[in-house]
Amino acid sequence: MGDYSNALEFYEKALKIREKALPSNHPDLATSYNNIGGVYKNMGDYSKALEFYEKALKIREKALPSNHPDLAASYNSIGQVYDNMGDYSKALEFYEKSHKILEKALPPNHPSLATSYNNIGEVYRNMGDYSKALEFYEKSHQIYEKALPSNHPSLATSYNNIGLVYNNMGDYSKALEFYEKSLQIREKALSSNHPDLAISYNNIGLVYNNIGDYSKALELYEKSLKIREKALPPNHPLLATSYNNIGAVYNNMGDYSKALEFYEKAHKIIEKALPSNHPDLAYSYNNIGMAYSGKGDYSKALSFLEKALVIFQKSLPSNHPNIKTVTNSIDYVKKKM
């Protein structure tokens, strides 16, 4: 339901009982640690999430056989945190550990195997390898379609993720088709203030922004932001995503001071919530730089674009399209100076 503070309260009550009643290496204790880690992950507190997930993993590695599905769940959870933190090679390492166990332990059409393919696809998408991402997302989707009812939220996530790749590849009509399939399921299956609904509105807004329908994009981004402001803590990275996207629409409309206002709101959150070499921080510097460029303040623009480039070069593969984009922007600003 997206009520993280209440979830945390109940998980911590359960943990206190288990810590008193069970030996320190009991698998049920690992479940408690894992659940608490999950809430912190959803709240965007990745270092805290990692701390609890690693506690769970230590117990499971001692208490369970090496091919146990719960061990796969731990590797998967840790992989998710590294993915969110922008450490994609580490994320892939843990996702693949998880996947090896699941392939042996589960039938080939099991939903957990679909989740595993989906997560590996997500890392490839973040690394800019879109064809590889699509390959894994489609493997995942084929399983979900067979294994789940047609209105299941996991199927909505799957449609959404395939839409993301098409959006990244610039195939906006295909992206919209998948995003709208996802939204239809989520509107039926979830409460009206659920964070996943905000994701759908945000992503559809992204397509409208890309095709130049800025009023439609703004309308959808604002719907998304309203949900996130209610459902998430004020320093959550997804709130920063919303501010960034609204800023991008104003930037595209030529209202650079309004764009800058939203980009800076986003930047404050990102600086606090994410590690200093996270690609999202680079996106943020890039956005601020482009807004200054639009205003004609080229020296300020150059300063932010160069910060973005340094992070991208450290955190992304050398052939990632974002590196080329920022390099081109820097060249453009230098010419204008």
C-alpha cells in the first residue's frame, strides 16, 4: 500500500519478538532483517537497506543449503540496492548469483525466475545496453503472461519496463503502447495514491515530453508528483525524479528560470540521498548546465556540464550514449563562449 512508516513499525515489532525467542542464526530472523531492509530500500535509504539485507544474508549463508531460494532472494535484494546506488557491475554480480540458484531450484515458468530476468534487464538498461535489456525483459514477460492473472501488478511492472527500453531507444509510439498497458492494470489493482501509479504517470509524461506535447507531459508529471509527495519521505530519490522531469518540460518550453527552480529542488535531494559518483547526480548537473546554457550563462553552464561528464565517465561504460551527449553539450557551450 506504500505506507512505509507503518510497515517499518510492524516489522520492527516482529523482529524484537524473534530476537528474544530464537537463536541468533535462525532463518526467521533473516526474514525480519530482509523485510526491514526492503522498507528502507523503498524509502530510498540505500545504505540502511544494505545493512539489513547483509545481516539477513549472513544468517542464510550459514543456516541454509547453497541452492536455497531464500539465499537467492537475499542476493537479489542486495543486487537491487546496488542497482539503485548506480553500482551496476556489483548489481549484476548479485543478480547473477541469485539467478543461478533460481534456475536450478524452480520450474522454468516460475514468477520468481521472471523477476530475476527482469532485474538483470534493468541493469543492462541502466548501463545503456538496450538490446540486452530488451532480451531479458521479454524473457521475464513471457513467464509472467503464462504464470499470472492478466491484472497482476507484476505484469504491469513488466509492461512498464519494456516501455522504458523503447523510450530509451527513441521508439515513442511503442513505449506509449506498453506504458498504457501497464497503467490500465495499475489503475485497477492499486490504491489511487500508490507509488507504482506515480511511476506510470511519470513514464507516460516522459513520452509526451519527448514527442513535444509539453502541456500533456506537465499534466502527467504533476499527477505523479502529487502521489509521490503524499506517499514518500521528502528526501526520496523518486521525488527528485519528478522535480527533474517537470524542470525538463519547462526547459523544453524555453522557461529556463522555472526549469532551474525545479532542477535545483531535485539536486538538493540527490546530493543527500545518493553516493557522489551516482549517474543520477550527473544527470542533475547536466540538467542545471543545460538550463544555464538556455539562459545564455555559458560559463555557469560549462561548470555544471563538466561536473556531469566526470561522474558519467566514472560510473558508466565508455560507449554509453550519455557521455557523448554531455561531450557534445560542452563543445556547444564552448563555441558560444
